[in-house]
Amino acid sequence: MRIFVDGMNVIGARADGWWRDRAGAMARLVEELDALAAGDEHRWTVVFDGRPRRLAATPQYAAVEWSRRSGRNAADDRIVELVQAAGPGCLVYTSDRELRARAIALGAQVEGASALRQRLDPTVRRGPRG
């Protein structure tokens, strides 16, 4: 299965001061996804807005894609292109309502950014039963 991650949406799901070091937050997410993908049979791709930039480490198991243009919904449009190419049955992690609707219309499954954060942050308390 192909899995696509709305990178900035997932980063923004955790208020850890990421906005003070956007590049660092992107690198951390890629490292976390790469570790997750290493033990997984699925093909993971994270998509970010903006020009391609060099990250602290080159991932071995998770692919990194960049939007093809700048501006509003640029990464979302790239994710939609990737979902179209992959075909029905892929999974998109995002909490963006518009992207969610577009991905579902193409036959993708969608889970919220918090679901992925829970997979990446297993020690984070998950409520009263957590």
C-alpha cells in the first residue's frame, strides 16, 4: 500500500514550537517516518510545501516529495497527483478537510494527522484511559 503524509499538517498537529525551526521540524518528521517505514511493508511518502531543501539526514525507507509550485494548497495538489498515480486503496494522513475530500473522491483512505502522531509518539498519553 502507498501511504502519503501531509507533512506540514502532521507537524502542526503537535504544538512543540516547530514554527521556530521549520526546517528542523521537517527533518525530525522525516526521521520519524523513516524509522516507522523501516519496519513496515508499505511505501511511505511525505510531502512538504516549498522548494526542495536539504534535510539533516537522507531517509532510507520513506520518500520525500516537494510541492511543484508555491502558494496555497501546493502540497495538497502534489498529494492529489500522487494519489491519482497510485490509484485507489492508498492511505493519506491529513486533517485538512479539503484534501481529505479530494483524496476520498480518488478512492484513498484518509486518517487524521493525530492518528499518525500517535503512531510516531507512542509514549504520548492518549486521554483518561491512555
